[in-house]
Amino acid sequence: MAELKEPAKTPPAAAAPAYTVLLLAAQRRGDDRLSALTGARHKCLIDLHGRPMIAWVLDTLLAAPMVRQVLISIEDASVLAGVSEVAAARVQVITSADNLYASVERALTGAPGNCPALITTADNPLLSVEMLTHFCSELERRQADAAATMTRAELMRAKYPKGQRRFYAFRDDEYSNCNLYALANARALHAAKIFQHGGQFRKKIIRTLRAFGLFNVILYKLRALTLNDLAERLSHSFGLRLTFITMPFPEAPIDVDNERTLKIARAIIGQRLQETS
């Protein structure tokens, strides 16, 4: 009798790219000092080793296996006319709104397939596929509705002592925020209202009060909250599960906001280029 053989097992199919990425590229009103200093006509076009800054971000997003499409939110699409990466099939340019929340809402409520979504910025050229992989893995493991990223101050100080000068001080540690966020579902768009009056919470106390509430701000100022405590309090306020994901990458919080961080970003990218050449 012929020996019965088990049918060959078909290897599981690779997971389809799941995430829309909203790339915020609009220049804040009046925030053209760095552009003028570098001779760029827009902040996202500042030169980094012969390429516009936004091109470095797009390289990473288009190389990441979890990214399905990239939506670039900018005030004038013609700004990107000379950026070849924008012509990729998975990239779409949309017009930004008057504030961060309205821009996010406009981009992500346009179609039901736009969530889950990752949100980052065009001045985040040090973003890497490794960072995205870590973030998405943690987001999926925690089953959170929305997430923001933080890096511990000691990790940054050890490698880039000039990378960040001010940190958020909690009861458990000091952190710097990174320009990487996630909305796991359309319902979580409600959490983006934190940015309805703009970002830069360290510099703008009124924005901070509007976004997080007076009592939370008082508890933070007294260092009575850990980072997880704040996540739990915000989760209760929004009726969602919000989480902060700690990034083990000292480069993650370094965005290009001034001459100092521009110099650091150029040095890091230059080192990466040497390592891959």
C-alpha cells in the first residue's frame, strides 16, 4: 500500500501593509526663519546632504513594509513640484487646514480606509524603518486606540547631549517627545483634538491647559504623575485607550527645528551614509 503523505503546508501569506501615514509638511505661520537661513523656499525643502529634508522621510516611509499609503498634508502642493519621491504611486498630496487637528481630520476622514494611521512630520528626517517597526509592534501588542512616542532623557543625553535641551519631567523619569503618533481606528481621531489649538506644549502654557486640563497640568507640575498615569487619565477623559510608547532610539526625538538640530541631523545622516557606502 502506498504511503500516505501529508499535503505540503502553504506558508502563511505576508501581512498586507496596514497603515496610512499622514505626513504633516505645512510650515507654521511665521516659522520661516530656518528656511530663510538655509536659502530654502519652504522648511520641508531644507537641504540635507543634497536632498530636500522631506525626501529623507519619504524614503523611510516608502521602505517600511507596514505602510500602505502616504498622505502629505501641505498648504501648497506646488512647493513639492521638484521632489521626485512625491511622484510615487502610494503618495498623495492634500491641502492642509488652519491647524494641526483640522489637518488631521481633513486627511483621515476622507475615506474609511485611512485608519489605522501613523502621523509624523516632514522635519523628522532621522525617522527609520526600525523605529516604525518598534512603534507598530508595540501599538498592536497593547491594542491601544491611540499612541504617542517618548524617549527617555538619559538615553538622549548619553549619545546626543545637545539633541534636546528641555524634557518633560514625570515622577518616574524625564522624557522627550518624538514626532510619531498613531490612530488605530477612526474613533481615535477624537484624541487628536489635543492639537486643536496647535502643538509645542512646552512653550505654550495656554495650549497645554486647553489640551490636558488644569488639574492634569497641576499634577504634572508637582511631578505627581508617571507617564503611564497621564496615559490613564487621558484615556478616561477621551473614552479611549491611549498609550505612550517609549522609543529605545536616541535619534527619535531629534527633529529639525533650529540651527542646532539641523546641524545634528546633518551629522547623523552623514554618518549613516558613510556606514552604508
